[in-house]
Amino acid sequence: MESKPLGRTGERVPVIGMGTYALGNAAGEERREEIRALQKGIELGMTFIDTAEVYGHGKSEILVGQAIADRRDDVFLATKVAPEHFGYDDVIQSCDASLQRLGVKFVDLYQLHWPSGKIPIQQTMKAMEELVGTGKTRYVGVSNFSVEETREAQESLPRSELVSNQVRYSLTSRSIELDLLPFCDREKLTVIAYSPLDTGSIPKTIPKDMLEKYEMTPAQLMLNWVTYPESVITIPKAGKISHIEENARAVDIRISQRDYEALSRRFE
Ligand code: NAP
């Protein structure tokens, strides 16, 4: 699996990881399949796993915890705190609750899920720095932050560095190209692209000649395209093992710059 640097940390993370929104709600065989799918993804190198306290009110974190129970060291684990918990004490409590659900001593990346219109970012980031200091998270990230909000987040972290911004990005959702993507490139912040497969509504208009040329499925071409810019990694969600296997091979080869640009223009 191809990897990229995480922010300025010097650490590398896989270009294709795994999202877990809506996982963990099922029971029985479907649940076992979800666990096997995550474990298969780890085996295939998609070791970056993203979850959040709000996903299924903690059910996603519990499922991820079960899937990684005997392979914690193989995984780069990311979760998120929701804006209603951005007060100093609430951040600490939320993190402890996530660690408990995940069954781990620390996460690798703790992210602010959305900007808060109410609680000053300085207060929230003070708690994030406390979590770094006590070893409960290794790194701090944000999600759905604009350029201005990201800058403010960076300035509110005197003792640690912001490493990432998780935002929607796909062949058909391109708004970050206007300013956030170039900003993150310049600042060496990792962009974690969510919903890279348009939440499963994969467009039917991806050119067949390109799929044939690279022997890729539409999903693979979308993942290959979205991770073409230097600072972007992505976290497609797949509950089905066949999808996991497909996604893990999406960057085995790289499309040419010319085809990248042609595809970009076509879906602009
Ligand atoms: P997505 O990854 O774009 O799409 C997921 C859907 O695509 C699922 O229905 C999945 O089906 C299907 N799929 C996966 N691989 C496929 C393949 N190879 N071929 C065809 N279909 C395939 O959407 P998402 O779940 O919204 O985004 C990914 C992750 O980003 C989330 O799980 C979450 O971790 C994160 N996220 C973050 C935010 C945020 O605010 N920070 C918001 C949204 C999402 P199966 O499950 O049946 O395999």
C-alpha cells in the first residue's frame, strides 16, 4: 500500500484507509462480516481506521474495538469528538469514553468533528493539548474546517501541531479545490478525504476507455483520482469484503497526469 507523510510529523500513513460510518449497528452474521471486512482491510494495508463518538452513538467505535482487539499495533486509529463536547472537561471525558469503547489506551489521531459556533477553539485545543500531554492521543486533527477555521485551530495549539483536516472530497465534490486544498498543501496538513465514493452513489459516467486502460473498477478509479494530490489520503467505507479487496488495490498503479487532468475536467 502506498503511504504519505502525516502532516509534518515524519510518520507515514496509508493512502487508502477505512471509514466506519454506519458500521456496528447490525447484529449476527452481518456484524461478523463487518468485523471480518475491517480485519481483511488491515491485512491488505488499509491500516488507517477512522471512526467517531457520534457514529451509531458509539456503536462504530465498539465494533472497531472488537475488530482491532488483537492487532492494535498494526493500526493507525483515528476518532472524533463532537462539537457539543468541545468544553474543556467534556473533551477529556469524551476521549476517555472513546478509549473505553475502542478498548485501547490511546488513539493516534483525535479530531474535532465540526467547528463549534459556541465554544472558543482556544478552550477546546487546550484540552486537546492536555490529551497529547497525557498520551491519550498522539496527534490532533480537525474536520470540516474552512481555511480561516483551520488557521485559528493551528494558532490555538502552541505546544503541538495540527496534522490534518478531514473534509468531503471526491471526483464530484470539488469545493475544497478553491482554497482549502491549496492551503493544506502549503501548510503541509494532510487532507483526509471523506465520502470519496459519493457515499456509494458512484457516477455512471466514468469513461469506460479509462477503466479498461488501467483495468480498474469505477470505485478504484475514484480512489486513485482523489489521492492524486500530494496532501490527500482517503477513507472509503466498506462493510463488504469484496469492496474492501477492491479498494485496497485502487492505487496499485497510478493513472497518468494526463488522464488525471482529463478526468478532473470531465467532472468539474
Ligand atoms: P463513501 O466511503 O464514499 O461510500 C461508502 C459506500 O460505498 C458504502 O455504501 C459502501 O458499500 C460503498 N462501497 C465501498 N467500496 C465500494 C466499491 N469498491 N464498489 C462499490 N461500492 C463501494 O462514504 P462515507 O461512508 O460517507 O465516507 C467514508 C468515511 O468518511 C465514513 O465512513 C466516515 O468514517 C468518514 N466521514 C466523515 C465525515 C465527517 O464529517 N468528518 C462525514 C462523512 C463521512 P458497503 O458498505 O456495502 O461495502
